Amino acid sequence: MYFGCRSVKMLGAVAALAAACVLTAPGAEARPDVVAFRGDYAPGTIVVKTNERKLYLVVEPGHAVRYPVGVGKAGKRWEGVTKIDGKYRNPAWAPPADVKRDNPQIPAVIPGGTPENPMGVAALTLAGGGEYAIHGTNRPNSVGGFVSYGCIRMLNDDITDLYQRVSVGTQVVVTR
């Protein structure tokens, strides 16, 4: 199975695979932290705060596991509520039309597990057709920046950790 990550209003795109999509940001290090967390979210909820470039997995009232993330670049950011509708290890990637238009040299499909694949080691697809995902990356220095076509990008160690902690149906809340 392969997924396209795109921009627009949903959760989206990994597309930072091309230099044209990447805004350099200081590299983030994998090491999720348990932190104090405010908000009226049930345990198990994923909350992405795009302005902070952080993803929080609520573990109990008042506490969450925090991960650094890359989020949508200008014009590609969105907010809303959705759910995880799929979990995949080493997914193949098919660039969506807007990514292909911006980077016509990209192949139609990049096999999973290859160094060129921008999905990294795992992807959690979001409800709405599988076009948007929380996923790993082949560009770790992009994590922490406004870099994608809408997808939420994580370090491979972090997506591996999150992948083990959540299931299909997990609620995802994206805020600015």
C-alpha cells in the first residue's frame, strides 16, 4: 500500500523530500519527554500544536508524552479533529499531484524502506482518504520546522515509539 501526503486543509504531506519543500530548522533529537499538559483531552488523544511544532500524546489528565515534529509550511497548515485510520511499517510513497507539480522529477512511487522514501519507518494515516499522515522522515533535520505539505513529520525513533503506543481509531487534534 502507498500513500500520498498533500497540503490543503487536512493533515498532510511529507513532501519535504525535495529541497524545494524543506525549510531548514535546527535538528531535533529523538527523546520523547513526559511533561505537564493542560487541556481537556482524554488519555490516548494525540494533540499537535503546529505553532510549537510539538505532538503530545495525552497519557493521563495533566500529563503527556511530547515529541518534536515538522508541520505544514506556509499555506499548507491546517487544524481540525480526525482519527488514525491506518498503521503501516515502511510504507511506499506516491507523491500527490501538488508535490509532483512542484517537483516533476520525483518518481510516481518510492518503495518503502528505501533511503529516498520521505515516509520514514512508519506512518499513521489519518481519516479522510489516507492522503495525510503522521510519519517518520528521511530528513531528520527538517523535524522542528514548517516544512511539509501538511503531514506531521517525526523522527524515525519517535514515530516508532508513538506507533507502539496508539491504535487505529485514536483521536488526533491539530491546533495552531
